[in-house]
Amino acid sequence: MCGVLGIAIKKPSEQEFELVRRLFVQSMIRGKHATGVSYVKGGKVHTIKEPVNACTFINNQDISSWVNEDGNLYCIGHVRYSTSDLAYNQPMATEELSIVHNGVISQENPEQWKDTFGYDVITKNDSELILRCLETGEIPLHKFRPASMSVCTLDKDKVITAFRNEARPLHYSYGANGIIFASTADIQKEAD
């Protein structure tokens, strides 16, 4: 069980930065082993991830520094409940694309993923398979049946995408200034 967040806010205020902090903290109910964020700035995706709980992580962040040159905030976040080595935390990212994932894609030995799925991977975290799938233009929900997925993606063009299958929850809400995706409705309710 992990937590995923997707956040797009137009011209965020200090109050909305505080909402982002609360969203990360409330997501901690889904994992306390590691936390990370990806945001778009300067035409590329930037990623920060640390093997600490969300409260520690977000209290050490200047969220206003994540704001894009257009004055808007585009970010995805992950809180991890570790089922494997903490060396491979999320988001899984390049400078062009980032993903956060809750679920299981494969429980095979990572050395078999190239033969099974056709992707070269760098980590031993099966969530990387989603990143590699998207980079090739394939659709993860089709490619990885019957995997469990709740995913938010962010690309360098400031587009956030979210998708899930029946095996994992994902909730969204619209506000006056944007949209928020979170693993559960309770995370958003408690953060408000």
C-alpha cells in the first residue's frame, strides 16, 4: 500500500501551499518509509525523493520553489510503504516524464523483466515498468493485465494524467484553482 498524489493549482497562494503540505501529511497513512515529488520547471521534470516519512519530507521543502514559470503548480507525489529495498523510491522519472504508482506490476525477479515485458530497466522497482511502457507509447492498463494500478503521471509539458484499474483506489476533486488526485477521498477530506 502506497499513496499517490497529483496536483495542478493555478497561481497558488500560501493557503494552497499549506493544502499541499497537508495532502502529503495525510497521505502518510498509506506509507511511512519514503516520500518523493516531481514538478515541472524550466521545461523539464525535477524530482526529489528521500527515505523519510511525508511529514519530515514536506516540512523540509519550499513548495513555492516548485511553481512553474507560468505561476502555476504542477506536481505529483508519492509516499511509500516499502515491500522491497528502499534504494528504489518513487517517483520514477526522467527529465521528460515522471510517474507515481500504487500497486503491483510484477513479482518476477527483475532480471526477467526484459524478457517478459521487453523493457530495459535501471531499478528493481516494478513501478519503473510503467514509466518504460509510457515512454514507448504503450498503455499500461492494457500491457500489464492483471496488475494492480493507481498511477499519476507528469510530463515536461505540464500535463498530469491519472488512471487506475479496479484493484487500486484513486480519488479526484476539482477546486476553484485546479485539480487534486489522491489515493483516497479521506486523504483529501482530512487535508481540507
